[in-house]
Amino acid sequence: MSEDDKYSIKKLCSSCTHQQCCTGFDAPIVFPEDRARLEQNDKATSEYLEDVIIVGTKLEQIRKKPTGECVFWNNKCEIYDYRPFDCRIFPFDIDYIDGEFYWIVYSCNKDSDWHWAEEHLRHLEQDPMWQGRKEYLMIFNEAPYSYPEKVPYTVLRKVNFQ
């Protein structure tokens, strides 16, 4: 294993003992671009998606099974190649801290070396699906979250909206 692989997201997730990305968090939001991709694959029906109102704004989210797992989780993600942007950024997330948006990362290993994350964050910020997210971030800033209590996170850096 190369030094870079040691700190990669693939290594981080494959060694995770929490397995909460598809079970322990709020359901992923499905933005219009995400919905279009799900529609192309016949996965945008009420069987898979439900409406949610967040601070007065109607959005959609992925349904969860009674067990708390994502409806697309069956020992692996059934929609991995066209999963919503909210899923694609995990274990990273964006938090509003002291009037600024910051990238954070969820990790059961708070002492991880996150040097590899900068390239990944730049890639996410250049993704065409990133466009238009800032308007939604202000909505989520006001929304109550239910982060898993046992999954710590690390603040990485301010979000670049350029």
C-alpha cells in the first residue's frame, strides 16, 4: 500500500467500524440534478423518495427502511454510480461556523492525517453538481440537524464557492 493509499477515503471507509454513512445520518437530500439522474434510472418514485420541508422549503430526500438504512442500501449502494451529491460528499459535510461555511469530515479516527482531503475537496468544489448548492446551504444553516452523537468530526477549511 502506498503512503497516499494509507490516507485515502477508500481506506478510511473500508476500515470504518461504524458503517453509518447509509444508516446513522439524516436522509440525503435529493436536489433537482440528483432527481434527474435518478429518474433516468427509474429510481425517482415515491417508493424511493419522499418530500421534506426544511425551514419552509420543500425538498426531497431518500427514504429510509424501517431499520434506518437507506432504501438503496443492500450490503452495497445500489445507485452508487448516480448517487446524489449529498451522498457523494460523505464523509465530508459542510457546517456553518461563526458566520462562515466550513468543510468538515466525519471520522471515528479524529487523529487521522487529512492531507489527502484537500485534493478531494477541490474536486468536489469543481463538480458541476456543486453549482447552485450555496442557495441551499443557507436553508440548512437554519435547520436543526441530528448528527450521530458518537461520530466525531474535524473542521478542515472554509468552503470555496469560486
